Amino acid sequence: MDACVVSVNAALSAFRAHFRRWPTLVVRAPGRVNLIGEHTDYNDGFVLPVTINRAIWLAVRRHTAPKVTVRAHDLDQEITVDITAFERRAAGWAAYVQGVLWAMGKAGIPLCGWDGLLTGDVPRGAGLASSAALEMAVARAVAALAGHNWDPLEMAQTAWRAENEWVGVSCGVMDQVAVACGRAGHAILLDCRSLRVEHVPWPAGAAIVVLDTGTRRELVESAYNERRAQCEAAAISFGVRALRDVTPEMFAERAHTLDDVVRRRARHVITENARVLAAAEALRAGNLVRVGELMVASHASLQDDFQVSSPALDAMVTCALEAPGCYGARLTGAGFGGCVVALVAEEKTATFTEHVLRCYRAHTSLVPRAYTCRAVNGASVAWLI
Ligand code: GLA
């Protein structure tokens, strides 16, 4: 049976078992892997993510009380949000649900009461945008219940506001836009300033393998905020709105005036933006070798200049690059732990994966995982009665 049918059925029956009634709607929001363009989104730059065939599923049934109850089936936890008064901020995953309800209400979308059940297979905290998938699943359900027209970009921005203003995580806009705007068989080239999206056809013969290092780094948030502040300081030194506006020529001319750390951060962002555009061009041309080279250069820049890699991520990249069929590999997401993304010749996927997992186990004491992914559509209504 199709994986989608299995997931819809799982969400339907778990809802029925818990709430003792059938849901009337099931929505789905995928995770994403970023092929290239790391730490560029909050610098108004470019990113090239792909929505993957791992998703959060939310089964929903409307009721008349002014509250929303959501059960996280896989965590065995539940929250209830009073939709007439948003006061106390919940912790953990519940804050994201609450935040999206708050932001949708603020955006003028009428809220109603409902019960919901969440399930899914996006690994949490692994750099695959599980939070954005959760946000967009809630947004998709609220919009459907309200009969509100689904504009993916507008909804992505509403969810982004929820994460920044309600949850208090100062992330860039990449994840929400990717989860909302993904298209099957395409990568998403996003200009994070204009929010212009271009769907770049995924070339034949190329597989995306996501390699989970099995590490999750605490304190990602403080390191992330520190990087953001350093990028902002660099933009100020160049007299521009964001690092997006610094050309390689401007950088070469003024780099010596910056302090060492700020100079490295700026160099990463400026060169990474150029790599994203070059990678999109190479994808369009089906030039996988070139995309792979750009991914390798991106990892080196994240390692040396942006300093967000880790021994586990580096070990995984090294193992991937020496495995059969690999065009390129790099850390994906914020860094410090989580996953590596590899571009692999499709017919070699099985031997590639086997080699990498064996190599990584031999060099670390960690338990890795590999997910072979394909590009799927963004957040959608999966089932409706
Ligand atoms: C996290 C953030 C994104 C982006 C990446 C790094 O995933 O949520 O907005 O900044 O880190 O590229």
C-alpha cells in the first residue's frame, strides 16, 4: 500500500481510538532537507531546500467549545489551548501549536474549537525542520476549518511569526516557506528577501540521502543567535541592510577592516549565496558533479568560517565522500549535530548507504541512520469528508 495511505490510516485510527469519534480532516506537512544555502536565510540570501517524504500528519475534528485539544500520539502528550485568551506560553512542541493558533487569529483568520491528533516520521531536532512541519500542519488545519484560502507564502510567514514572536526562536524564514511551497520532483530556490520561489526540476538519476549522525546538540539556540548577531555586525560594517548586499568585490576591498571572527562569518555567507545560485544553475543543467562540488565547498565553509560543524558531522561527511556513487555531502540545517545531506547516484544508493553506515560506526561510537528521500509536495489536505 502507498505510504501516504498508511499514514492517513494511522492518523485516522489513532484519532478514533483516543477521541472515540472519527476525524473529519487529515492534513500533512513534510519535513525538508536543505541541499545548500546554510545560515543565509536570515541574511536575506538564497537557499535551496527540498521537501522530503517524511511528514507530520494531523487528524482533526471540529467541535463547539472555544478550545483546541491536540494530542501528540508519538509522545503520549496532550495540550489544550483556550482560543479566547492566549496568555500562558506552553513549553516544547505545545508552544508551536499555541503560537500558530495565536498568529492565525492575529492575522484575522477565524478560529474555532477542534480536537487534533499528531503523528509522523520527521526526526525531531535533526535539522529536518520538524518544528516548521508541525507549524504548517496546524496552519493547514486551521485554514481548512475556517474555509480560508490557502496561500502557501502568506501562511508560511504567519507560522514564521509564530515561531519568532510566540515561541521566541529567532529563526529565518527558509523552513516555513519550504514546508509550505514544496513541489514533488523539484527543489525550491528561495530568495529570502523578496520571498520569490522558483521550483527547480530535480534531475534524473540523483538521489538525496539524509544521514543522521545520532547527535543532537544542546545550546544550538545561543550559538545560532550569536552567529546572527555577528552577521548583523558585519552588515553594519559594510554599511548595508544585510550581508546579501555585499558582493565578493566589496568583501575583498573591506575584509581587512573587520575583526577575524566577523570576517569569517561574512565570508561564509557571501560565498554561500554564490554557491546556492551556482547549484541551482547546475541542477537545471543536470550537472550533478558540479552540485556535489558546491556542497563540499559549503561544508568546508561551514566548518572553517562559520564554525557550526561538529566531529560527528565531519566524520559523516568524510564517510559519505569516500562511499560509492557520492557526488557531494555537507551538514544540513543549523549545524552542531543532526544530519548530513548527500547527493548520490540513484543506482548506487544501497551500496552508498551500507558503506557510510559501516564507516561511521567504525569511526564513532554513535548509532547513525540513513533516509533515502525524494522531493514531495508541500503542506496539504490529505483526507477530507
Ligand atoms: C535553522 C533555522 C533556519 C536556517 C537554518 C540554517 O534550520 O530554522 O531558518 O537559518 O537553521 O541555515
